[in-house]
Amino acid sequence: MTAAEDWLLDPSLAPSTGGRLAPLYAGAAEGRLTLPFCAACDLPLELEQQVCDGCGRDDVAWRDVAAEGTVHTVTVVHRRETGLVRAEDPYPVADVELTSGHRLLMAGRRPSAPPAIGTPVTVSFRFLGGVAVPAYDAAVPASGPPTPLPQESPR
Ligand SMILES: [Zn+2]
């Protein structure tokens, strides 16, 4: 596996960047998280949602949102599709509640233990067959090398 390859999936599973989700992938290609809102009442919409639950209109406006949220729930996938799933071990998929109000299912940007519910995450991107797809990064507690205790100099 080279650095350009995804840790989780085979590149043949790269999503199509056209169609209804084209704004998502166009933003992701530039490192932006772009998600749909109702153009009439500004309610956050699901990725494939075509009619607003709030006002019933069908005008969608895509906007960049803050790439941060918290883990709403997480599941660990044990099923492996030989040739399609590269991970050797079961891997977590998180349902992330973004500060924008959207909910997105995504895998981690790199292999990791499942994040606890409520864990703050940022959203960046994995690259699957050259296509940027959202992926969470769990906040890692700051942990540098331990600070040495002051020692008295020998006399
Ligand atoms: Zn609406």
C-alpha cells in the first residue's frame, strides 16, 4: 500500500463525483466540507434529501460548514469483503453530529480504536481512488514527552 492509497477500501469503490452529490465532492477535493441546506428555510438536509422536512420546498443550497462535531454513535464493522475491504481488523464507522446540524456516517481518516460516544472530532478526508471522502479524526489528547522533574545539580 502506498501513501496515496486508502487504508480501508479498494480504489474500485471510489464514489462517482457527479450527480446529486457533486457539490460535496467538489468541496472535498479542495479540502472543504460542503453540505446541503434548504434554500428557503436553511434547515440542514441529508445528503440525498430532495424535499425539506421543515417547509416542504425542494430548493437545495450547498454551503461550506465547519468541519467539526461529536460522535453521536459508533459501530464496529466486522464483515470483510475480500478484495474490497483492506483493513485486517474490525473497523469503526462513526455517525458524527456536525456543529452545522448535519449527521454524517464516516470512517476514520486512519485506523484507530472506536471513538467513544460524545468524543469531539474534526472532519478531514480520506482519498479513495483519488476521490476525497469525509473522514473523522478523533481529538487526540495532548501528550508530549513527559516533562522531566527539576533535579538539583550535583555538588
Ligand atoms: Zn425548508
